[in-house]
Amino acid sequence: MFTHIFILFPILFISVVGEPDFKVWGPGLKPHTIVMPARYFFLQSFNESCNLKDLDVEIEGTSPENQRCRIWKNILYTHNCLFIIRYKLYNTCDNLRISIKYGDREQTYEIKTRVYPEDCNCPRKDVGHWLKDWNCGSVPKQILKDLAMFKTVNFDTLREKILEKYNQPGAISLCHYVVKSNNLYRRCYGKYVGFKMFMDSILLSLSRKFLLPDIEFFVNLGDWPLVKDAKDSFPIFSWSGSTDTFDIVMPTYDLTESTLENMGRVMLDMLSVQGNVDFQWEDRISKVFWRGRDSNRERLHLITLSREYPHLFNVSLTNFFFFRDEEDKYGPKTEHVSFFKFFEYKYQVCIDGTVAAYRLPYLLGGGSLLFKQESKYYEHFYNDLIPNTHFMTVKRDLSDLVEKVNWAVANDDKAKEIANAGRSFAIENLLPKNIFCYHAFLLNEFSKRLTSKITVLNDMELVENTSGDCHCDKTNKDEL
């Protein structure tokens, strides 16, 4: 029996044909509100059998010049009847229509409000309203923890002290940022400051979406956290934290770039790692797989374990840099392997590099069971992970790794359950929307603590944003 359901909203029209045996959700269904480099949404089939051939998605609209919108679409299948549909807009679009047909059921979304591509500079709301519109939820616990020691921040008294301590060109790279009237200014210190491009990119992207608060802050461009003494009370943003430092942690440059370059120049991102893994749990090999460089002594020990227990490990080093004089012992090095091929194996291991291994989000998203080394280093989301629920923890020296791998082999159902929980965590917490929200929360919460006047210093340079005629809707601009 077929039914027709019509639900009318001021800016969104939904038509459903048939009794749906699938569920559709995700930020890509609200493209007029949630602007990202690549929009995405999910379709979960409730059928016992499902096939990519059964799904047809059409996304179309017209430009303000009444031309057909340029849209690139990509559908990923995760082998558990979950489909990921992502699409990229290349121009401003009116009357966007998303039509989803799965089997003999059809669902349509018609967006009645103008939709902008990522590079359109059309901010309309302040950060508080934007966070609500994006359904970002509550302030992440890690942000509250990191900012707990900073009740107030006065850069008039801190600015010179920070530069006096950390302006060490051969050892430290640091950028000083100011946002004023939604314009971005910076001055960088150090010999190697190329990584400023990652911080520039996320700040410019956010400023195109909403009006950033006037704010001043410092960003550490290096791997290691900088603030070793709580008495300094130096508020410095870093991509990695540790239990013996006091930096304010933000999403890594790697995860941020994969968010900004989704369906762009990066091959690996949190959506593709799920949709390009062609191996169901039962078909994966019951071994630990690992490839990487020699940036930690424990990685060399992993090679030793693999030789003692070849039936449990497929691991090797792809490059020698830190321990070149030991290549004869721990080599030969092997060729790089596509990250998607990692998941031919049921088990992955995450061992620190110079700091936290930035591949951890992707390892969780790939659906294998993760063995994570105990470490003082962490990324912005580590404290939300639950050991032995989302991953298996192993000792720093890997002395219990063989024992725990044997446990996983003998308890396959439980191992699969933990692997699935890790993957679910990645889907719920580490996708592009989450990364945008985390940055926005961090900037908003930090700005509330500033007591010094926000001033653009004479030695700062303006970081240019994108421009062009995106047909920003001036009549719909919010009164702030």
C-alpha cells in the first residue's frame, strides 16, 4: 500500500512516497543552514540485504542566473547497509532539490532558501546563533577542562611574556592571531611557519559562515605542547596535548585539513575511510596490521614482536629517520600501503610518533579493533573514548600486546563489538560537522575570557579571504 506524506516548513518541503524501509538523516539535508566544503547525509536501510545499485540520488537546482547548478555527488557504501551521500556545490544555488530513491521508495527534500558553496563569504549570524543552527550541542568537556585555569586572560600583560619565552626561531614556531570585525590578522615567529596555512584555512572558513568574535590568541605550529608550567598561565592553542603540559587543545591540522578538503585534494578523510573499506569483519584477516616510520622506540619493539609472533602480526617500517643506524636490525623498510588496505585486517595498533599518532580518528573509522598504546599525549577527543569499549588499551612498552591480541582472536564476537563501537564513536564525534563545531566552541568560549582590548598590532598582516559575487542574500541578514 502506497501513501503520500507532505510536510511543509517555511524553507523546507519534504515529500515521502511509500512506506519507508530506510532512514535518512545528516547535515547535508540542511544545506541552506549548514555550509561545508562537502555536504553529507546518511541513509540506513532496514532490509536484510542491501545494494548500492538500489540507491539513486539526484541533487539539482538553479543558479541566480537561472543556470543549472554545478554539483558533484559521491555515494559511499559501508557494507552494513549504511550509505553515505556527499555532494559539493560550486556555485550559489536556488531551489535545491534532493531526491532519494531506494528500491521502490522515494523521498524528496526541496530547499526554498538560497544555498551557498563553501567559498562564499556570506556570514549572517554571530557564533552563538550559528552554534544553535548547526545543532552543535553543548560545549565539549575538553574545552572546559583546558580553559578552567583561564578565568580571565589579559594579553596586555601576557603578550610580551609569551614572545619572550617562545620566540625561539630555531626550536619553536608560533603564530599570533587577532580577529577584528571578522577580519583575520597574524604575525608568525620561528624558522618554519608553513603550517600556519592550516590555522588560516579553518579561521577563514569559519569567518565566511558566521561573524567571529573579536579575539586574540597564540597558536603553536609544532608537534610538542609548549606550556610546561601552570604558573605561567600562558593560553596557547596546540594540536596535541599531554598530561604534563597545559596547552589548549584543538583538532589536529590533519583532521582539520581532511574536513576542509573533503571531496578536494585529500584522499583520506573521515567519510572516505568508511566508504572505501571493502572488507566486512568476517572477511578480515585475524592479524595486527601496521605501517609507519621509526618515530618512536616502541615502534621498533613492534617489529621485534612481529618476528616472534608472525601468525599475529603483519607490521613493518616504511621509513627510517630517527634510528637510521638501526635499519639493519629492524629493516628492511617496505613500500607504503594505501590506508584503505589496512582494513583487510581485523586488528590495528596505534603507537605514538613524536606525539599522539594523528591517524587514530581514521583507524577508529575503519571498523577494525584498535589496540592503543598508553600515552601521555592526546588529541582533542581522546578523553571521550572509553578503554575496552571503543578500543583496547595496551601498556606503553607493549608488554601485554600479544596477550590482548590472543584474547581478541579467542573472543571474536566481543572484539567485533568493540570495533563497531569505535566506528560509531568516529561517526558521532569526528565527522566534518563536529570539527567545525569544536573550533567554533573553542573560539567562543575563549573570547569570553578576554579582558584586554582587541587591537590589531602594526606588525600584523591581513590574511585575505575569498571574495566574489556569491549573491549573498542581504535582505535576509540577521539583526545581531
